[in-house]
Amino acid sequence: MMRLHKVYHRLSILSFTPLSLSPHFLTLKPLQFSSPVHLRARSSNDVVRSLRSTATMASSRLRNLVPVNAVLAEDASAGGGTNGSASSSSSATVVTPAAEDEDDSVLGVRYRLPPPEIRDIVDAPPLPALSFSPHRDKILFLKRRALPPLEELARPEEKLAGIRIDGKCNTRSRMSFYTGIGIHQLKPDGTLGPEKEVHGFPEGAKINFVTWSPDGQHLSFSVRVDEEENNSSKLRLWVASVETGEARPLFHSQDIYLNAVFDNFVWVNDSTLLVCTIPLSRKDPPKKPLVPFGPKIQSNEQENIIQVRTFQDLLKDEYDEDLFDYYATTQLVLASLDGMVKEIGPPAVYTSMDPSPDHKYLLISSIHRPYSFIVPCGRFPKKVDVWTTDGRFVRELCDLPLAEDIPIAFNSVRKGMRSINWRADKPSTLYWVETQDGGDAKVEVSPRDIVYAQPAEPVDGEDPEILHRLDLRYGGISWCDDSLALVYESWYKTRRTRTWVISPGSKDVSPRILFDRSSEDVYSDPGSPMLRRTPAGTYVVAKIKKEADEGTYVLLNGSGATPEGNIPFLDLFDINTGNKERIWKSDKDKYYETVVALMCDEKEGDMHIDQLKLLTSKESKTENTQYYILRWPEKSASQITDFPHPYPQLASLQKEMIRYQRKDGVQLTATLYLPPNYDPSKDGPLPCLIWSYPGEFKSKDAAGQVRGSPNEFAGIGPTSALLWLARRFAILSGPTIPIIGEGDEEANDRYVEQLVASAEAAVEEVVCRGVAHPNKIAVGGHSYGAFMTANLLAHAPHLFCCGIARSGAYNRTLTPFGFQNEDRTLWEATTTYVEMSPFMSANKIKKPILLIHGEEDNNPGTLTMQSDRFFNALKGHGALCRLVILPFESHGYAARESIMHVLWETDRWLQKYCISNITDPSAEHDESKENVSTEAADSDSKAVATSGGGSAEVSDLEIEASQLVPRSLL
């Protein structure tokens, strides 16, 4: 088959950065947002891009086989592709099929469009992201565009040290951006004032890194424009007055550009920024020598044990090292709003810069040589220094060596100082953690981690203070004051998580455990402490006062997981006694409501309960998320947004959280979606798409707990499985596929058995409900979900008519030092690795499988080669299979052309092998089975007849191809 080579919930409501443990843990952690508070309204383009669904179809009508510019012109005339989603200048190369190519091969030569009912949802204009000012009196509406055109992904990028760099912009490649900024006043009654547009930047500017000044009077952001003639597309730093909306470049010189490969800029105080710039002395990039200096050699003559996972985009040679230095080297500059510019420190590869709360010091991190060819830059030698904010060097905190030897076992860490930060409740006090087990989670030692603290400039001979000792792995700290801080620790193998209460300023007060629980047990999650913003711009645990009450109260904001679904809550919690009072909870009958942030935190000191003001969100199955201001003591709510429904054509979709049981007694859950106006008694069973992602658990009880809410709005992303509701499919979304290893048992040793049992239970449930036709059930997934899909088609072919596997890894011997949550090596668990690999069972796969992969996949383990080799293995056994490689795409797909084609492929596959359920290419097409009426399905009859060789009718495929190549080549 001829292939053309080289031709981006629930989205997080806040871009706040909570102090949290491993993603495997649900722990007591602070609900915190960095200044400013960021919110994102959901739309059809809002779901995380790595969760996209897609597949391919072996025939199409002539109208779908058109050049990309014609596709875009069609969309423009129909109102699609809004907000600069595509340009008529976009183009894609056409591959001319060889004479011996089969018709399925010919189909890959052009990008295709899915049916209008799907395309219209994906092309719906995106809603803006929101950002609150530090004083919560203003809101930014950050305007966004629809999906980017492929030509943006086609820009050259350098793959160096585990990151990808756009050399033209000198930043990470493929950055999304905002197209405009609107400022709204938040009035005392909770309503928004008229929009004030930020103006003054060039037309067509791409805006990034929008940040409020600490006093909320100014905005800073980067601006870049498309490269034209001699103009550079590198980033420039701009500032805007919030009062007037007028924007201007910060630097008077046209020669100063941002270097945003790592950090970019930060407000040091109300009028000064510390900026990462491209050194003015930098010349042209190094040129790759035509003849190498010598062979590429790696050596382990010291016989060190170095095990690393399958990282991608690593440095390969000395030229790559020089190129990495060229793009990553930064000159730090202090720049004030009045035009003052001062270089501080020497040029270096600076990775982060953090001002102290009192704005007197800077915590500066950098990486340096020797670099590595086997690990990414996060493990390169790292130096952390303290400077004053005027650039005076104070001291070196640490200089960590290259960390190639971090064990692959979960909870293993780097040796030496780590998690170095400023205490949020102190002017300029540092804290950090040091491992006592050499970073190796398999070493038994007590304590395992020690938390230290020390002033930025300690007096001579002053040793760091030990704040706390931990027997599990450190997971963060929520600071309050000298009398209260919360310290988190966890251990993945046992799923144990603990929260400690310490008094940092009182050595005579012993630490005590506040919560000790299983991270898997979501029903017991007590919630996260809410944080307030201090005058210094940091965030600390908010203390709450009650009338005539001497208790120490905090607010615990919880998801409220229950057997009926999540019912979020807010508890007033006494730290000293453990008593709690539920002062708010979500409406569980119709709505899903959450507490987003404190809106009364601009003052110093404790907050009185009767002065509480919160930002909340509210949504339902059919109503988009809106935001409210909730005030105490009357608990009155004022709505501040009124976002339209992003896809009104699916406004009346049906959603239900269902529970069912696996044959071994494990309780399972899923969300069942049905099309609008569907009535099973009248309409009968539907074709069904099951889309999922397996998860590991240590207990059956935890695996059976309900997660999510039946009242959450059905957010539909650009490649979401829910798009096929518009095609009258039943969708079983996220059925739990628990892989359980209780006690000392390793979960993956029974992976296939438990996978199949979970799938059998899910299929039986939808069939018994009468909503799914037993012979028309498809299965799909992305990444580890693709791995799941291939295994199910190999080991449970009786359940599914076809499968869609996107960006997966199928041969675990190619990831020999662990994958997903498996931390044993191939040599320690050979049987498990082999039995889990669907590549080893390619001969068993008899149902149609569609493989899709980004040609530039950057995810560890899911190299594009995985799909390529799996396809060849399937083809070598005569399997009905198809491989689609998306040029320029990474692990999650971003370009509009790619996403539209992925949807076309998916729809074609489902129409042909799910609705028609034709697995024998010689079978006659049965139009009576076409219970989904679409134009795309009409073309199947001709394509099937041609592929089967029984009909003399000329297929659409031949007609289409004849428009592109001489008839002699067909």
C-alpha cells in the first residue's frame, strides 16, 4: 500500500496549578489557581486532543476527493472553518497510485471531509477562555480560533533532548494561540460590563502567555505574526493598560526577542518583568557537517545499571548538542514599564525563574553539559541558584549531576535536592526535599524523604531546618502560616496516600496525620483545601472564622464521589478536631455544580464565613457550563456568563450513567449516550461504538466505584466518539476496564482475562438494554485504548464487528523497560509482555481493524513504527486491516485537515463494517441494513461490488481516480 510521508470533560476548568500528587492518586490537595484565575468555556474544540476518535472508509463519492484548497473553499462558503481555521493557500501533495494498487490503497491520496453533521460540530466557533484579575474585579475573554490548518504543522521543527522547537519562533513548536483579548468589568451585582478590546498589536497577531501584573493594572503577553518578507515570526513582549486597553511593545529596540523554549517572562513587581530573551550576540545556527567527526559511540564499560523507558526526540550527536544550545540559550533581562532594560547574569540554558514573595530574590534554574543521548533534558545536569532581583548572585543551592540512572520503578526520583520552591507564607524562605533512599523506590528505608527549609541568605554556618520526615514519597505542601501547613505523601504500589498537619514555626508541636487512605477510594476523598491569594501574589490555605468560635477552620472542596455519581461539596472543616459542616453541595437531581475558586481573598488575614464569596460553575446534561458568583450568608448566586450551546443539533441527546457487573463480581460503570429523540421501543437497537481506556487497580471495591456525574454537560471534542451521536449511533463512553492486582499480585499478569471479562459485561449490558444491535458493536480507543482495542479483537472477536485503534503500541518487546503502569522489565516478566502484546496475536485478528497514527508521534513508547509493524503483521496473515499515517501529526492530532480526515476514516469504517457489517469483501451489499441514512453510506454499494469483483458496475473509486491519473495507470 502506497503511503505519503511528510505531506490538539471535560477540559480543565481552571488553568490553576494545584499542588498535587501523582496522577494515580486522588488526595487532599489544595484547590489553587495561579494569578490570574483561568477558566475555559467548553465547546466542540475543548476536549483534550489526545482523546480523539477516528477511522477510515474504503470508498467515497467524487465530491469528497478534492484538493485541500477546494475543501477549504467549500467550507468557507458554508460558514465552516471560522476564526482562521484554514486558509485557501493550504495544499497537500497527491500520491499517484501505481497500476497494481488496490482500490483501498488509492483512497489515501487526498484529505477527506466527514459528513456535514459531523463537520458542523467540529467547525463550531470555539468559546473564549476566561481569566480573572488578581483582585477579582475584571475578567479577560481570551479569544480563540478553530482548528489550525496543516500548513502550520508543516513548519520545520527541531527534535532535541525530548522537546520540539520551532526555530523560526524560537519557542516550542505547534503552540496554540489567542486571536484577541477582551476586558470586562465584574460589577458588584455579578454582571459584566461592556467589553473593552485590547488594541494596538498588528492585525493577525498570535497572542500567547497572557499574564496579569500583580496589581492588576497591566497585562503582559507575547505577540508573533506570520513571517512576511524580512519580518521575523519570533515572539516580542507586549504590555497593555487594563484601564485603556492600549497595547505596546515593552522593548523599544526591535532586536530583542523572547526565547520561550523553556520559561518566558515573569512579573518581578508591579512595574518590572524578568524576561528570557535571545542573546543579541547570537549568530546563525550551527551547520551540520557533511562528514561526521567520527562514529557515534555509547559505552558502559563501568557496568552501570541504566534502565530507561522508550523516550523520543533525543539528542543524537555533537551537532544536536550544539543546536540545542543554540536555541535554548537565554539572556535574562530586567525590563521596566518605563523603558529601562538591564541584562542580568551570563547567557545560559535557563529553565525556570521564580521571584520570592517579597520580590527581593530570584530562584534561577538552568541545565548544562554534559548532555545525554538516552534521556531527555529534564534529566540533564541541573544547577539552581539564588540571585537578587537586581541580578546580584547570592549563592548556589545545588548542582545536580546527569540523571541517566533513575530506576524505572514507580516513585523513584532523582538524587539530591528536588522540588525547590519559595514558602508561600514567608517573604523569602526556601524549602526543598531530599531523598534518603538514593532515589530508588525498591530500597526500604525510613525516612524515605526529608523536607528542609532555609532563608534565601542564611547567616554563616546556619544549617537547613528539617521541617518533616516522610516514609512514603513526598507529594507537595500547602502552606498557611507558622502554625499550619499540610504535607502530602503517597506510595503507588499500595495506593496509600497520607496528609500530615505540621506547625512550621513550632518545633514543640508534633506532626500528626490528618488523613490516611487509599488513593483509589474516591468515596473517602475528603476534598482539597481552598487557597486564598495573599497581597504578595502567592496562595495559602484560607482560614475561616465563625462567630464566637476559637476553632481553626478551613474549606475542603470535594468532588463528592458517591454510588449515584459525583455530588461536589464544600465543607467547613476544623483542623484540630476533625469536625466538619457541609455548607454547600451540588444539586444532584438535575445539575452538576462545582466550586471553582474563592472570590473574596484580596485581603490579608482570616475570612469570616458570612463574607464568603465563591466562583461556581453549573451545567446539566444538555446545558453548557456557565459561571456564577455565590455569596454568603444568603447563598445567593449571580450568573456572570451566558455561553451558547456549542452544538444545538445534539442539545437533546440522552445521557445515562449505568452500572453492571463483571462475571467475577467486579462492579463496572459507563456512560451511555443515545441520539436525540431516540426511542428504543420504536426505533429498535442501534449500531454502537464502545470507546474506552483501561486502568489499573489494587482492589475490586475501588475498581467498582462510580466516577463522574450523570449531570455533566456532554463535551464533544474534535475527534470524540460522541460525534457519532449525529450519525445515530449509541455510544458507550468510558466503560471501566479495570485490571486488578490485589495484594502482591501484579495486575498485568491477568490483563487479557480481565480485559475480555470487562468487555463481555459491557456488550451484554447494552444488548440487554435493547439499545445496541449485537452484530453491530464496534470498539475503539486512543493510545493505551488502541492497545486495548487490538487485544479485544484478538481475544474476544465474538464481541465486536470491527475496531478503531489510534496511536497505540502493540509490541511490548519494543518497550522493554516498562510501559504505562508496568514497572517490571521484559526480562522480569517475559510472559506478561508477550501475552499482552496484540502483535504476538496478529494471526488471531479476523475482524476489520483500522489503525491510525501520527507520523511524528512524540509519546514515549508509541512510536509510529508500532502501527507500521503491526499492520504488516496483520497483512501477513490476511487480516482485513487499514493503516492511516497522518503527516506532521504527533500523539494527539491537531490540524483541521488531519482531524477531518480522521473523522472521515472513522465514519467510513463504521458505515462499512459496523452498520453494514460486511467482513467478507465478496458479500453483496445489503441496503436494507442501512439504518443510518447518509450520502457516504450510499457509495458503499459500489465500492463493495468493485472490491468483491462480482459486479461490472464502474465504482466511484475508479471514477475518482480517473480524474487524477491517466486511465492507463488504473
